[in-house]
Amino acid sequence: MSAAVVGQPSVMRILWTHNFDPHVANSGVFVHKTAEGVRARGIDLHLEYLGNLRSMRQLMRARRHVKRLARDFDLVHAQFGSACGLVTSVVEGIPKIVTIRGSDWNIHKASRGFFYFHTQMASAFSKFSIRSYDAILAVSHRVAAELRQFAPRAYVDVSPSPIDLARFVPRDKREARALLGFPDCTEKWVLFNSLRLQNPIKRFELAKQAFDIAQERLGNLRLRVATGLDHESMPLFVAACDLVLCTSDNEGWPNSVKEALACNVPFVATDVSDLRDISSIEPSCRVCPADAKKIADGICEVLSLPDPRNLRQHLSGMSVDAISDQLIAIYQSLLTRQDDSGVVARP
């Protein structure tokens, strides 16, 4: 343990473990953006990529590595459950936090293929390890409620992945499209966003079927698929769209919807995360059953409405600054409750 935890720490030293492959474009962008916000507040923060954890040998090697590495830090925060959370749970003597993001908790039930078994294993790892943590953070209220039901004695708080509200901003759609090379385009743009279109959890085929039905009814629509785009170009691309479509089987808190709301772009989505709470009070947004015709109904209804004015209000408390401040407050609370024996009293 570093000397910083004795008395009043001059610099808090925090270890973040994660398993977001740096070689995959846009993987874990939200983690790195949050890290920037935490470091800007004077925290000594180290991100440790744990690598491939798909074999017992790799898991055991990562557990030994993290246990040794953590000795030089005041607190460790696993940025994902599943194997990352399992590996990090081995740390002793300092407070431990894990963030559950959805795909490490929810099980894909639509097929018996790779994703079904992968999510089964990921969820099992998360459930096995979370009781070892002094605090569990969930990216949505829905996930937090499920965690509290599973582990009623655990300390659970809601901490969404932040959105950069300085970059994702409302823009004039004609101006945005002109900058993208589509001047004078009058089509209604429907956005679908996924790192991998082949991911069955995102259900791109369902989205395409719903879009095709809506196109037959309304015409003059264009499906804009954002995959493999540089994250720097995403704010302009999102702001140029009229609607974001989310057809996922499950989600923690879909970043594609969060980015759209920041740009005042409404959503049509399946019933995932906390989106129903927003649609229940926001006339321009829809949550639909996982049925192509009903999703198409939602698309047509939303596109017939005037442009919404202030969807950004639903992101209150999700800015990089707000989430960074929340995390530091949780860190400080855990560290001040740690007694000389190394036992942490939970907040």
C-alpha cells in the first residue's frame, strides 16, 4: 500500500483495471474519457489493460499480476465485471470497486451460440466476485436494482458512463450534413450505431427490417450505420441524424442513445436500460417491443413530430465532470473508512 493512505493523502493513487482492447477502434472510449476527468482533479490514476482473459492460464496470470501491481496503490477500481472483475477481486488490503456495465451482467437469450455462452460465463464471473468488493457501481438504475436484489447487503450506487457534453451538442442538421458531404439532403436520417454489426445482441437485422417497413410507409429515409467511424467524427455524424434506433436484446446504458440525446436527437428503442423512464415523459421518444412492425410504427411516429428542443436534460448528472466528481467522492469515502487493520467500512 502506498504511503498516501496514511494521514491526509497528498496525492490519491488509483488503479483502474480494464479489458477494453486498445487495438479495437472506439473500444472503451468512455473509460479513457472518464480517466481524463479524474486525472484533471489531481488524482494519480493508472489504467491497466489485462489482455485476453479467455483461458484459465491467462486468468491466473492476470490475477497474480494485479495482486502485485495493486500494492503500490490506495484503491483499485475494476472498470468491468466478468473476467476483469474476477481477476481484480483477488486484491487485498485496499478498497476495491467494480463497475457493472450490462454486458457483464445480462445474458443474451436469443440464441444458443457463442454470445449466449459468453454472456452466461460473464454474468457468472460477475456474480461470483461482486461480494468481494467494497462498492459496486452500476451504469443504470435497472442494473442497480438487479444488483441490489442479488446482493442486498452490498453497497450499490448508480454511475453511468459519462458523455462529453462539450462535444456532443445540438447542431443545425443542414449544416452538419453539408460538412459531411451531403449538402441539400432532405432525407430523414435514421442512425444505427454498433462497434460490430455482427453482434447478435445489437440485432441489426431487426433494425434493418423495421427501417425497411418505415421506408415503405414514409419514403425519403436513409439508414445511417455508424460502425468503424473515428470517435472524433461521431458528434457531427450524430447531430446530422433525425432519430437513433436501438434494437438491442440488452444494454447497460447505450452510449449511442446517450450521444443522440446530447445532440437533441430522439430515440426509438427496445425496452433496455432506463430508456422507458425517459420515453414515459418525453413525447418524442419511443420504447417498443422487439417486433419490426411495432418498431417501424415508432420510427414513423417520431419522424412525424417537430424536432425536440431539450433532450439533453435527460443527461443531467452524466457529464464527464459530474461523474469524475462522483467517483472521487466515493474513493475518498472508502479511504477515510479504512482502519489501520485494512478493513473497509462501506459507505
